[in-house]
Amino acid sequence: MRSMQSQSLIKVGAAVVAGLVLCSTAQAQQRNKVYRYQDQGLTTYQDRAPSSAQDNGHAVLSKQGVVVKEILSREERRQKRRDERDKELAKIRDRALLATFTTEEDLTRTRDDRVGMIDGLISRLDDRIRILSERLSVVEKRILQQEKSRGEDNAQESLYAEQHSIQRNIENAWSLIDSKAAERSVVATKFEDDLMRYRELKEDMGRY
């Protein structure tokens, strides 16, 4: 029984000694390090890690002045995460591009279909503006005729209301044309970028 107690005491003592040795080693390693960081535009060196309030990044140097570790700033860590996320999204887009289009002709045909739909809508809007403009010309002539006999701004109220309604519809149509023209440019540019990337991916696949 006494032997077992002695063995237990020996194990506990060994554990304590080991802990002290590790602590001593860690402290020694800590003393052998130099921390360098920027503080209000000045480069600061010290033998302890910067305060947690200082989150602009720092470097860990050996006693010989060799950088052994770089700690990124908060903004640099955020940027690194954003870059990693962008790389992952790029990989997803590449896989989707290859899965969607079997050949380059499939991609260009899809582009032409999308652009053609927008061009068709713009063409119909042009026709609508032409028709509205013709109707506006008729209404304005009637207004002028009535104002000649009744005086300025004394034509039928319904004619003025129709004039304003047609003018609003023409403005809306032009606004929609501008919007669709911008959309067409975005679609064409995107497909052009997709086509270039598709060719790069296919070329890389052909090398392996």
C-alpha cells in the first residue's frame, strides 16, 4: 500500500517538474523574441506581444533580427478572407460554365439569343414611340386649333390630359430603352468575358 502511494507521489512530482520545465522553456522562448509593429507611424520594437487593442498587425523577430512570423492586421485578415471567398466563387463559376456549355458554339448561340431578345424589345419600344409621337402630333394640332378660337390654354381639358399622358408614355419608353441598352451592354460584356474564360478552361483541360 505504501509502495503504491510512493509511486503516485513520484508521478505527481514528475508532472509538476515537467510543467515547470515547459513553463520555463516557454518563458525563455518568449524572451528570445522581438515584436515589431507600427505605432502612430513609428516603428516600435519590444520584447512582449503588442496589446490586443493594437490590431494593425506585427512581426515576430528572432534575436538576430530575422522575421519568423507575420501577424496580419484586422483589415488584412478581412481582405484575405474576401480574396479566398472570391477565389472559391471563381471556381464555382468555372464549373458552372463548363457544365452549362458543351461547346463554344453553345455559348455564342446563347449570347446571340439573349442579345437578340433585348434588341427585339428595343425595336418594339421604338415602334411604340413612333406611334405615340404621331398621336401626340394629332392631339397638339387639335389643341392649337381650339386655342386659336378660344384663347391660349382654353382648349378642351381632355385634350391637355391626353397630351400629358402621351408625353409621359414617350418619356417612359425612352427611359426603358436606355435601361435595356445598358442591360444589352452588360450582357454582351459578360458573355465576352465568359467566352474568353471558356477558351482558357478548355485549353487547360487539353493540356492534361
